[in-house]
Amino acid sequence: MKPDFVQEFPPPPDLYAVDRALHAELARRLPKEVMAKVGPRFEAVGKASAGELAQLVNEADAQPPVHVPFGPFGRRIDEIRTSRAWEAMRAFSATHGIVAAGYDQSLGEHRRVVQAALLHLFSASSAIYSCPLAMTDAATRVLLDLAPPALRDRLVPRLTSTNPASFITSGQWMTERTGGSDVSDTSTVARPLGGDRYALSGVKWFTSAVTAEMALALARIEDDGKMVMGSKGLTLFVVDVERKPEGGLKNIVINRLKDKLGTKALPTAEIELQGVVGYRIGEVGRGVANIAGMLNITRFYNSIASASVAHKAQAWARAYSQKRVALGASIAASALHARTLDDMEAETAGVLALCMEVASLMGRAEAGVATDDEKRRLRALIPLTKATTGKQAVVVASEAIEVFGGAGYCEDTGLPVLLRDAQVLPIWEGTTNVLSLDVLRAEKKAQAYSAVLADLTARTEKLPAALPKRGLEALRGAVAALRALVTESMKSGSVEVNARKIGLTTGYCMEAMLLGENAAFGGADGGARFERFALVHFER
Ligand code: UCC
């Protein structure tokens, strides 16, 4: 009997120091000279995850943003008051160059791998500041690809700044009351003001990071009372979000903040545009195709957010297991519990491996060195990765809570927030089914899925026989079954109804194959991790 027993809570782990899977990825993907240059940046963010960020994330979650619609004498002010901690996350992101890394030409084709590692270490400790960063990065990409030089040169240096005083963020105003998946009924109207300037009016239903200084918005041009309906009538605009001296936003009313399941620190609002000025970018009527470039970046961020939350959850679960004694022994010493922790770690490593494959392809594409086959694979892998990893993040976060038992179910351990925040990942920027259909769209347009399947098959065949035999057989069997499913679905006309199964299975097979490659590359525990992953997913 120990009536005064109090369980010791593990200190937050340094998420870089404990991340064996990330170390293996970096050893494989970054040349030594690049690693020597960026390694200290990873160490700094890892150290902060056990210190400064661990404090800030609790503070930001405890002090969610508040919408103040009116001033003391009734003037409409629409202020969004965010916490000191949320502001500190903004400064941290800028100083550590999280968006900037993706555009750092000195990193060559490795820019997105470096960025993915930074984001992986930061995202789950950022109170979802990674969401505004996702949109900021995506806006940068779109501006670089489409904006006229003057607009691009005014905004891009600030979106990619490493100086908190000049760093700005961007929103993405796409979703309306008719929905986020189908934007064809967008009712926001853009009326010409002359040149590329338009006045935008309409309601945007989910605008995350409403405190951003600019946004990309979809709207339908109305000229002389005429409009083109459907997706083909949509055009993309850049909006400067200006603040009025007396408070509030110029020509934008904030209707309310969303009361969400999680991501509580992130101000997500319903807003009404009342003639706000937007600058057209890209061709008239190509808004959906143009904003798709933005979606590909935000989906990449979403995938890394999944890796990040899974890693943090399993790292905490392991740290706790080393402190927790039950039935007379440390629970970490129990073979059953150790197996559970290893499975969680293998799952997380799979998520990270797929994200790093995407990061590597994206970096190569942006540095102009990707082959046509790599570009095709990237197009299909982005939605496929986002869909697969979002599901896995929820599973690992849930499992971590279970490891903590009843304490994990209580708010003051900081565990429930991981699960709540993870649950947005399969939703934001495309649900699993919408993304599965996007893989089909990419296949129809560019045979992008066929390129992924061919690559997966070839690389699985090439895995060395020295890998754990059961794992290798399980993976090869799963890839053969996947190929049979694809062939059968095409024959029977059931590709669409099977799209989700095909997409997720491809994601898991890719992850296992990549873990096999990592194990072959080196790293003491890579073979075991590969086998755990393959057996959990593929062995019946
Ligand atoms: O609503 C949301 C809020 C969620 C809750 C938020 C909580 C707090 C946030 C927390 C943060 C962590 S999020 C938004 C969710 N919505 C989406 O992600 C959009 C999902 N829908 C799609 O992805 C659709 O596929 C659309 C809208 C992009 C396109 O649908 P359409 O209208 O049917 O368009 P089309 O005709 O299929 O495609 C138009 C063009 C085509 O090019 P062209 O005309 O040259 O043939 C497509 O190939 O766009 C091209 N395209 C793409 N290109 C479409 N998608 C892509 C792509 N991904 N990459 C390249």
C-alpha cells in the first residue's frame, strides 16, 4: 500500500534527440555538407520542443482567440485578440525560417526535406501555428508562379522573411457555405475596378488564420451583370487585409469565430467580404486550377503535421512508460507494452518516410531537376500521402492517450489536445474520399497513379533479401494484392468505389517500402521497424 503515491509526469522530450526515424531519414536524404549546415537548426527546434515551445503551446491552448465585434460605444471593430503565446509562435516560425527554408535556393533540391524536418519538429508543438504557415507557404508558391512582378516582389520577401518584424502570413479563402470539397457554387462576386483590381463581396465560411495580413481568395467575376457559373467561372485573387485606424478590417466583417473540436488556439472565422479590393492573378476562369497549386502545398504541410503529432504522441507515450510502474515493474519492461510502443514508433516512422519522399520530390521539382516521371508521381503522391497520414495521426494520438490510461483522458496532462488537433488532419484540405478522387483525377490527366504503382512495384522488388523475411514477404504480398485490386477495379468499372481502399493501401505499401529502403541504407533498428510496420499492416 502506498497511500501517498503520486505518479511522476515525464518531462517533455527533446523531439529531435529522441527521433531515431528522423535521424535515419536525414542520413539517407541529405548530403553531409547540407546536414552540417542545417543540423544546428534541427537541434535548436528540438531543444525548444522540450522547453520554450512546450510552455507556449500550453499557454496558447489555454487562451484561445476572442472575437470582439464592437467597441465600448458600439462601433463595429471586429478585433480578434490572440494570446501572447500565439504571437510568440509567429516570431518563432519566422526566426527559425520554417517557411523560408522551402525557398532557400542555397539548399538546392534539398530545400523541402530541410523544411519538412523543421516542420516535423515544430508543428505538434506550435498550437497549430503550422496552419497559417501552410497557407503562407502555399501563397508564396502561387505568387511566384502566377503574380505579376510588382505584386510578387512586394509580398514574397515578407512571406518568406526570417525577421519577425517583417514576416507576414497569408490566409486562404476558398470554402463557402456550400462546402469545402465542391467549390463550383462559390458565390463570392468580383466586380471590376479597373486593371487587375476588383471589389470582392461574399461570405467565406472557413477562414483559418483570420489575423493574416493577406489572403488568396476564389471569386466569380461579374462584368456588365454577366457571370460564368460553375468551376470554370472562378478566378483567383490576392487580397491585402488592411486594418482601419479605428479598429477592425477594411471592407471585411467577421461574423464569428468557429467553435471547433480542436485547434483551439487557431482563429478560424466566418467572414463577409464587403467590396474588399482583390488583385486578379492568373487567367480569368482558371481560379480552381490556380488555387490547386496552393492546395498541393497545404496538403504537404498537413501530411507533415500528421508525422509531427504522431511522433510527439509516441515520444510522450514512451517517456511515460519509462516512469510508470505497474504490477511491480516498469511498464516499459513488459514485452506486450514494449511491442505496443514499437508498433506506434514504426507507424510514425512510416508516416515520416512518406512525407520525406514527397518533400524530396517536391524539392527536386522546385529546383528544376525532377524528371517527368518524378513530377507525375509527386502529383498523385501529395493527395495520397495526405489521406493516408491523416488517418494514421489520429490512430497514434489515440493510442498514446491509452498508454497514459485515465490520466491521458484528462485535460491537464496535455494529451487530449493531441487527439483533438489530430482529428482535423483527415478533414482540412480535403477529406479521405475527396483526396482519393483527386488521385483518380491525377491518373486521368497524367497517369500519375500508374507512375506511383510502377515505382512502388519496382522498388519493392529491389529491396534486399537481407531484410527481415516475414516483413519482406508481407510487403511483397500486399503490393501484389494491390495490383490485383487495381486491375480488377478497372475491369469491373469499380475504380471510383474502390478509390479510397486503393489510395490508403498504396500509402501503406509506399511507407513499408520506404522503411525497407531506409533499413537497407543503414541504421541499427531500421530492419525491425520495417518488419513491425509490414506485419501490423499486411500480415493476416
Ligand atoms: O473547408 C475546409 C475547412 C475544414 C476545417 C478547417 C478547420 C480548421 C483548420 C485547421 C488547420 C490545421 S478546408 C478545404 C477543403 N477543401 C479542399 O481541400 C478542396 C477539395 N476539393 C478538391 O480538391 C477539388 O478537386 C477541387 C476543388 C480542387 C477541384 O474540383 P472541380 O471544381 O471539380 O475542378 P476540376 O475540373 O476537377 O479541376 C479544375 C482544374 C483541372 O485542370 P485542367 O482544367 O487544366 O484540366 C484539374 O486538373 O484544376 C486541376 N486540379 C489540380 N491540379 C485540380 N486539383 C488539382 C491538384 N491537386 N493539383 C493540380
